[in-house]
Amino acid sequence: MTMLEVHQVLGDRYQLQKLLSKNPSRQTWLVVDLECQEQVVVKVLTFGAVVDWTNVKLFEREAEVLKQLNYPQIPRYRDYFCKNSQFVLVEDYICGVSFKELLTQEGRKFSEQEIEHIAKEILLLLIYLHEQNPPVLHRDIKPSNLILGNDGRVHLVDFGAVQNRVAAVGATFTVIGTYGYAPMEQFSDRATPATDLYALGATLIHLATGTSPADLPQKELRIQFKNYVSLSPFLIQWLEYLTEPAPERRPSTARQALEMLESKAFSISNIQPKNTRIKLNKSIDELNISIPPINANIGSIPFFLISTVFITPFLAIASMLTVGFLLKPGITYLIPSVIICSVLIPFIFMWFRTLESSCGRTEINLKQDNFLVKLKLFGFTYNQKQGCNAEIKNIFPTTLEKNIEYSRLALVIETNTKKYSVSPPLTDTERLWLIQEIKDWLKIS
């Protein structure tokens, strides 16, 4: 293997100045182009007695792709040649500092505004790459490959892992990518545009937390970074969306991801009511709504106590009459039982509603495939409804009964075959807010 040294000249034109990478077989040098006296970057693939043709293939692909690209934030191809067992690629030098250096030297974390700016710059670049024919996939987006140029723009460098063709079924492949930034499908050679989006999301998480995603905790292959950042709920959800383990659950294109970022697609489109007792937790995977009971007002306490005292003896009598009718059927027990029940039912209904409002809790849980509604009293589930999200046609309000403040204002979840009515005590503002939140999460109009 030929050793390269400072001041050595390659191809009778490129004089080595400074070693930029320390990989002995694939070195990157800052050089001077002696013909135009400009600084450029030279990548040199060097071999000894044995040639690694896999690396040669990747190196030639990088040169081939760069030659076809023309984007201001991608290094411009200049030259390519092979001489003395050395494959040499020459490209523009991006004057600036890598984000890896910024993270290491300054020990800094990037602000939300900076994260969004970087994301938009790289997404525009990825739109250009992915919309080539065939699509160009970088496959190694990470802080060391992002350069903050002296022009203030973000540049993407090192196309050594680039892919510009679909992998053949059954073909052998070389594992490409950097742990922590590359999603699982990349290690089985199934990269898609969504693969670059994952790497971008992981990189942005590194910039926001100051910690490599490989060193952050994981749960079900998802990077757990919420507790390490001070970002808006929208940006957290957007980053979670980009770093979904399953590629089909990420944005399918860089253009889609950019549109979401610019339009704040996950932002709350309606204002949460002030002083609401409702708790809402929303993520890409799940929407949880917990509606606790309202505090019993002074006016409801006398009714609750009086109705309890009134109902109890009549319930006892009705129970005895029912048992008597079952033991000895006849009108002697049936008629008094029917009369007592017809009087008790309205009181029981109002009594239960008062108890439910004061002590009952409603929980609505939506996941990717289904929804579940639980009605609880004193911690026990006394009723539940469930259905399939794919069948939901609409969510709309309806009124079951009217009071002065809290009404039995129902949320109706309408599917292809059924309507599910959920009616906790809500103000009109709370009810409309929850309907919009559920619609936004389900992405239905």
C-alpha cells in the first residue's frame, strides 16, 4: 500500500496539504490544484497486493453520482482517475466547520430555530437528490457529514455510501451506514428515501440533545429523547415521525416532510380551553384523552343525598317483590313491582348521572389501528366501546341533555356500520376542542 505524504503531487496536478481523514485505505486530503491554484478535496482509494473490488465499486459509484449532480450545497465533481493502484476522486472543497466539530468543540446544543433551519436546508437538498432519475440516496447523513459553510448554508458531503439504484433481489450487499443514524432496513440493503429521513431525524436529535442517538435510551427501537430537549410539542412529534423504526410509518418523501415542517401539520389547530380538567397526551402512535369527573356543586349534593335516601327503601321493596314473583308468579307481585319500578327508574337515572358526573371518569384511547372508550366509576370499568380506525367516517357533536354549565354533550364516532356515542360532562368549548383534536390525529376532515 502506497503511503501518501504532505507536498506529494497526485496526477501531476494535485499537491497534498492536509490529511482530513485517517482511514489508511480511503484517505481524504485537502490539496492545491496546481493548475488553477485553488484548494480542492481529493479522496484516494489505495490498495496493496489485494484489491477490494467492493470498495472500488462504491468509490466509482460516488464519482459517477457526483458527476451528475449540480446543487450549490453538494461538493462539485472535478476529476477522477486511476494511477499506480490508486483511485483518485477530486471535488470542491467546502470551507466551513462540520456539525460534529461544533458539538464537540463547543459542547453546544442547538435551539429550536436552528434545528428547523438546518432541517429545511437538508430537506430541500434531499428533495433534489431523491427526485433524480433514478433517485439518489445518501445513506450516511450524520453531524460529521454536514458542514456549516462560511456562506452560512448547510452542506452535505461524503457520498461514499451513496446509492442510485435499487438493490437486486437475492444480491449480496455491503453493510453501509453509521450506527445510531442508520435505520434497520439499511442494514439489510433495503434503503428508500425514508431511510435518509430517519438519518436526518437522528442527526437533528443529536444536535438538539448534544448526545449521539446511539447513547440515548431506546424503547421498542424508538429513540427516547423527549426528556433531554426543550422543544415545542410539534417539533418533538415531527422528529418522532422521522425516526419511526418502520419505514412505512415515516414520511414517504422529503417533500412531504418539508411540507409538514413548514405547515406545522402536528400543531394544535384549535386552542385548548383554559382551566380544563381534561388531560390529553398525543404522539405519532397514540392519542390518550382522560376526562375526570367534575366537582360536585353544592346544588347537586342535596339531590344526591335525598335521592339516595328515597331510592334505597323502594329498591329493597322492588327486590323483594321481584323475588316473590320469581318464586310464585302472579299479579300479586307483578303489578306492585311494575308500579314501583316505573316510579324509581327516572330517579335512578338522575341519581346515576349525578354519581357519574361527580365520580366517573371517561378514557378515550386511539392507536394506529383501533380505538377504545372506557367509562369508569371508582376505578372500575363499567362500560367500554371499541372499533377500527380504518372504518371511521366522521366525528361530530350532539346534545343529549342541557344543563346550565356542563351538558351531556356527546362526541359521536361514526363508522361504516355503527355510531359510538361518548357523553362525559363537557362544556361546549371542551367538546369542540376534543373533536378537532381527534380529527387532527386521525387526519380526517
